[in-house]
Amino acid sequence: MTPEPRAARPGGLGPLGRRLFAAFAVVVLASVALLTAAALVGTDRGLSSAHRADRQRTVARVAAAAADAYRAADGWSAADLSTARSVAAGADAVLTVRNADGEVVSGAFARPNENGGGPDRERRERGAGTGPGAQAPVVVDGGTVGSVRLVFSPGSGSAGLSVAWGWIAAATAGALALALAVSWYVTRRLTAPVVRVAASARALAAGDRSARARVEAPGELGDLARAFDAMADDVGRAEQARHRLAADVAHELRTPLASLRAGLEELRDGLADPSARRLASLHDQALRLGRVVDDLGELAEAESARFALHLAEVDLTELAGAAVAEREAELHTAGLTVRTVPGPAPLLVRADADRLHQALGNLLSNTARHCRPGDSVTVTTSATSSEALVEVADTGPGIPAEELPHVFDRLWRGARARAGGGSGIGLAVVKELVTAHGGTVAVDSGPEGGVRMTVRLPRAAPRATRSAPGAAAATGTTPGEDVPGGG
């Protein structure tokens, strides 16, 4: 036995939601990682470029100070390089000054006794060459008299980079948290309708016919929820109709069966004589029972569309006249006056003559059953530019306005049907047959009485159109072709 899928916990995502959130999370992590790496590389390069520019500006200032000292002392031997060294010290760099021959004048590797000494000089010399450096020529009166070189400490500029990386890390964490929160929200929004529909479907399958999704969601998810609710409504109506059908069939069959059983028991026990009148009454009950069974069979066949329509060109005016002629005896027996008003001839439609004859016959039998002796029935055929019409109008007691929408519902028995002993099946069969031909059937009744049933069918194409080249290919059928399930 296949285990039933577990329902998602209230407020949970369910299996689909978890997979969807995992996919969102992977995309988020990949995107944030890529953007963070790009930000780090870009920031590092930007800060490095800015630091290089600062070093070049600093070394240019030192070179200018050294040139001023050279010019004032008219040479390197007596030049006062204190200003240049101050600028270099302010930038946390070690200064090395060389003459035009490349010999060290001041700074690292200078000869003892030159340009001072002591601990500061030793410290600068020990740090020389361990960090980034920058060099510039010393130009005096247009000539190069030497060069200066600054060697900056290894940690120079790292503070700014640390601050930048700290902000990038904070922004990354915030972006990641926000993206995951949005992914969770979007996943909930996307999967909540699906989870709700799945839970409602399980409840419906378990027998809860009141289960509905009732989800308001945009787009296809909302369409899915509304379609499920509509399907659930149809299932509920179908089940109610099935229960009602079983009850109505039981009711319809109970009365003739009870009469037959009682009559046969009386005859068996000798309580009644088998007179012609008694046997005729039992025969009428058997006929009524057979009629109900036949009507139910016709309705089941029509609703399931298991029949095949043998479509051909049919003259609707002639067909209506034939149906009236066949039912004329029944109509006269009911005390009705019958009149026909033929329309244009031929009035061609593509239809199954037998099925359409059955539908018109049911309309006439319904009229004979429910009209009063002395009423009249008029059968009229007419046409519009695109439709062929058959109207069956009577002067009977009419149908209440509140019952008109239900006349063609199966097993619907209004006041007129109950009075006439109808089963509520004949008109449902008419609707199914007319609909199978691509037509419609409507009913109208005025406050003064009288009922008018109107059948509308599509007219067949004119002969000139049918005989034109390619017409058969356009219609895809030929006269007399079988069309399963109606056109």
C-alpha cells in the first residue's frame, strides 16, 4: 500500500517549498560570494592605486626639498636635508639621497660622519628596503643632480584597507540575511497555495466534500486554486445529483413496483379475480416501470456521449413534420389540437435524423403529458441567416418563473411534472441530444400560461459553398459520416 504523503506542518514549507528555498539559497550565496569577491578585489586595487599616488606626491615633495637644500649649499656636502627628512618622517618612510654618481649622500648606507648619525639613522637604515618604495630625481636649474628614494613601512596604508574590508563584510552579512529573508518570503508565497490545494485535495479524497482551498494568489497559482475549488464544487454537485438520482429512481420505481406486487399477491392469494380491468391496471404499472427504466437508459447514454451521430444533410422542416405525424395520435388522445407552421423548404441542417427525431418526439410527448384537454399545440419551423429553429408552443397551464431555469435538469420535477406524472428525464435527454448537435434549447412561459420550447441548430452551408474546391477539406467530413460523441 502506497503511504499517503505527509502534509506540511502549519507555517512550514513542505517538501517542494524546502527544495525551492534551497535553490534560492544557493543562488543567493553564489551571488553574494561573487559580489563580495569583486568588491574586495576592486577595493584593494583602488586603495593600492591611491596609496601609490600618495607616495609619488610625497617623494616629489621630498625631491623638491632636497633640491632647495642643494641649491642653498651649492652642493651635497654642506646641504641641510632636515626638511626633506621631516617630510619623509611624516610619511613614515626612510629617506635615501644619492648624488648624480649614485653615491649615497644621506640615509641608508651613507658613510659615517655624513649628514648626522645616531639611533634615528640606524633605525631608518634597518627598516630600509622592507616596504614599498618610491623614487624621484632631484632637479636643480634644469639639471639632475641626484635622486631621492623613500622606503615606506610595510603597514603603510593597511588601516584604510582594513576599514574598507570591515564595511564590505558588514554589507555582505546584511545582504545575505536580507536575500535569505526575501527568499523565504517568496518561497512561502509561491508554495502556500500549492500546499493548501494539496491539503484540500487530500481532505476531499478522504471524504470531506466541504474542503476548499480558498486561496487568493496572483497568476497561475490563483488559477490553480480557483480551478480546484471549481472542481470540488462540481464533485459536490455531482455527488448530490447522484444521491438525488438514487432517491428519485427509488421513488419512481417504488410506486409501480408496490402496485404490481400488491396486485399480484391479491391474484395469487385469490383475494381478487383476474378481470380484464385488474390486469390492465397491472399492465399500466408495468408500462410505467418500463418507461422510467427506458428514460434512465436514454439519459445515461446521452450524458456519457457513448452514441455516435450519423451526420448528414437533413431537412428540418420535413423532420419536424414527421415527428408531429408520429406523435399525432398521442396528442389527439390527450385532447389537444395540433397545428404545424412549416418554414422554408428545404431547411437544411447537418444532423443525425434519428436522434433529432427523438428529441422532437420527447418535446411533443412532454406537451401531451402536461397540457389540458382542449389546449392546442403549434409546431413552427423557421430560419435566420445562420440558424434553423423549431418551436413547440402550447396553450397549457405554463411553468412558474422560478422553475424555468431547472426545466432541463435531469430528474427535475416541478409542479407541472408532478401533476402530469413525468419522470423529469425526457427534457434532459432533449438538451443532451441538441447540445451534441452544436445547438441550444430554451424554454419560455408567460404569466398567462403557455409554454414555448425553442430548438436552435446551425444551418448547413449553402450548396454553392459546399461544392467549391476545398470545401470538403475545410469541413473535414462527408455526408453520412459517423462522428463519435456528437459533432
